[in-house]
Amino acid sequence: MRDWGKSIQVAATYIGTIVGAGFASGQEILAFFTSYGVWGTIGILLTTGLFSWLGYKMMRIAREIGSPSYESFNKALFGPLIGRIINLMVFLTLLGVTTVMLAGSGAIFDQQFRLSYLFGILATIALAMLALSKGLERLLMVNSLVVPAMLLFSCLLLASSPETARILPHQPPTQYGFLWEAILYVSFNLAMAQSVLIPMGYQIRNVQVLRNGAILGGLGLGFMLIVAHMAMLANWNDVRLMDIPMAFITEQWNDYLGFFFVIVLYAEIFTTLISNVYGITEQLRELLTLDPRTIQLSLFTVSFAFCLFGYAQLLLFLYPLFGYLGLATLVRIGVYRRYAGAALFRR
């Protein structure tokens, strides 16, 4: 039972790292899956399998080669020169997403609570510093508390969604475009998730815990994706041009459930934020002899400066770019053959 409890913590941290502002708002899901109609459902099934398989492979590789962060991980997989280039890309990805999450938290305080955008960012930084004060154990604990609320929200969304049998299927622009979008979606998210998956794989020595955590995490992400996707398909004509399509759907609920959506949205932003900062800190600790809190404050200071550009502008520019940057890591992990890939889930 203790192993299963740890596996659930791993799964929750995996989910919490990936589920951020774009996911919670529905914009990410709309762009990568729902815009392809019922074909997007197949893309989500592929995504679920890839999350489980590649997430476990990443943690298992980190365990076998003894990599405490993505800094040494990518150098081991790609070699010193290419590894440095990949690490720079990952660093920029994580820093960019951290900035997007901070900007998103400020937008929530501004739009939902009528508080200052800058106050929201500063309050989030203070909470994040507190959450990061105990390292990986505190990160696991925070995600173990927040992710059940995310799953509960998905269950409420499933229960409140109208009948989807009357959905008008729309064809994708190209015959297999939805498959490429699924791969690109996994690519971006795994490039970001390696900041946490690699330290977990290194520190948690029980392979069974890692395997079960990856499977549960992949299934949890798939469930949340499919529920949001079906809800937006059922409201396609209303949400297809919206910046926050999930907001339209939850507006049909009562005020209490609408408020619950805002809380979940903020929680999803927060878990992604602290996961990214934790991963960058672990990388920089291999390169710099600085206290973790000094590194974290420096990262938040840089991100705060970029937040002045605004949330929407950052999201539209950075996310597609990061998807392409993560493809090299996805392919390299997929073809890694130190142990037989086909036997991963039997061990």
C-alpha cells in the first residue's frame, strides 16, 4: 500500500506539471484536438499512451544513468555538445512557461477577483517560495492535494455536459493532421515535464512506483483531456473562437461551481509553476554554488520582468515554438535502447 501511495504522488506530480493555464482554459485542448472534431478523440488516445510510455521511460533512464536533473540527463543522451544545446532549449522552455504561468496567475487575480495584476503575481511568487521550501517532498505533497480537485472538476464537467451524440463531426484540414498535433502536444509537455520527472526518477529507487505512477499519470491526463474535449465538441459553435472556452461552459453552472472552476484554474497554473521552478533550480545547482532559494528568487525576478508583456501575447508566441523544440528529446527517449523498450511495462 505504501508503494501505491507513492505511485499516486508520482502520478499527481506528473499531472500537475503538465496541466497548466492553456490546458485548464481549454485553449490548448481546442487547438490541438477539438479543432479536428471526432478525429481529435483518436489523437487524445494516442497522447494518453505516449504520456504513460515516454513518461516512464524518462524516469527509468534517469534512474539507470544516475541523472539528478535534465542538465546531466541530456548530456548523457545527446553527448556534451548537443546536450548543452538541448539544455539551453529546455531552460528557455521552462523559463518561458514559468513566465506564462505567473502572467496567468496575475490575470486571474485581475479578472476574477478584481485585484491588481501585479499583486496577483507577487502573491503567487510568495506562495511558490513557500511550496518550494522543502524540495521534492513538498512538491509531491502540493500536487497530491491539488490534482484530486482537478479530477473532481473533470467529473463535474462530465456530469454537466449535454448529450454528445448530436455532435456534427468536422473533418481535419489534412487526413492525418490530428496525429501530428498529438505528437507535437506530447513533445512540448514532455520537454517541460522532464524538469520534474528526471529528479523523481533519480530519487525514487523503486521501479514499480515509477511505472505505476507513469501509467496512472498518463491515464489521469487522458481522462481530463477527453472530458474537456467532449464538452467543447458539444458546444463547438459557441466556443470555437473563444480565448477561454471552458469559461463559457462553466458559466452554465451555478455560481459556486463557476467559482470552483476559477480555483482549479489557479491551482493548475500554480502546480505547473512550482514544478518548472523546481526543475530549473535542480539544473542550476549542478552548475552554480548557490543556495536554492537564491536561485528561485532570481528566476522569479526575471519572469516577473517578462510578465509585463501580458499573458495572452506570451501564450500565443511561446507555446507553438516550445512544441517543436521538444521533438528531439521525445525522439531520443523513444529510441533509447539501454534496456528493451518493449519490456518496460513487464518489469
